[in-house]
Amino acid sequence: MRRLLSAVVALALGAALGACGGASGAQGGPDRDRFGYRVGSDPNRETVLLRPVTDSTQYIFYPAVIDSVAVRPAGRPLPGDGVAVEVLVQGALPDGCAELNDPTQARDSHFVTVELLMRQPRERVCTAVVRPFRFYFMLQGAFEAGSYTMRLNGSAVPFQVLPARTTEGGDAG
């Protein structure tokens, strides 16, 4: 009985710790575990591509429902240059009509503010189905090595860009 209780506690603790490591993307398993693949890797979560508004439909805008966020440099840091930074947002759209809108971004030194909204057409009846999603986007500009904070829909997400490693010959590696 005591062994069974110990095993249950160990499993619960492992699940709780695993859930904590993936929120910011700063720690955890390999990049593919946090970022996945853009198409076809998760049958339970659609990869969302933004669609521009092409008609005269009027929309209601709401903050997107976000479950988790992962941030990573999209390339190797180079001395004197910055790197692009990629963000993966996972969340859920509340019905069959809701879509993600283009994120808006503002940057002040090491602080980036991003607003990710969803849009729903006014005066349209929509199917009541929750649609989990993955959405990838790039932060604007280049990022030098250092610590940053992204505020996404009001929630702080710290991330780091690591300095370039150099080899014996002084080349970035």
C-alpha cells in the first residue's frame, strides 16, 4: 500500500513539474517538444494561419484565450548583430466563427508588448465548439544577447537570448 501511495505521489509531482517548465519556453525539453512542427504534429491543436479581412463584415474583438507561450531565438546569435525571436502561442478559439487577428507589437529596449486579439463576426450565429490552436509569429526587430520580458495580453513572459559561443579561432559557433 505504501509503495502504491509513493508511486501515485511521484507521478503527480512529475506531472506538476512538467507543466511548470513549458510556460515560458526558457527551460524544458528540446525545442521540438516546446515548439512542435508547424503542420500536422498535433491532431488536437490546429496551427492557425492568419486570414486577412476581405469583405465588409463587422467584427467584435476580444483578447485571445491563451494556454501557454514559448519564446525562442529563430537563429544563432552573432556578435554585434541581433537575432530574430519566434513566439509560439497555444490557446483556444471559443466557437466556429472566431479567428485570430494580426498581433500588434511595441518595443521599448528589453520590454516587448504584444496584443493578440481574436475576432468574431457581429450578428452571426456560430457553432458552439472550442477549437484549440497553435499560432507562430516573429517579434519585430533584432534582439541582442540579454534578458527580455514580453507582455502578451497583459501577462509577463520572460525570455533570454544567449550570447554567441566562439570557437578557438574566434568564429561564432
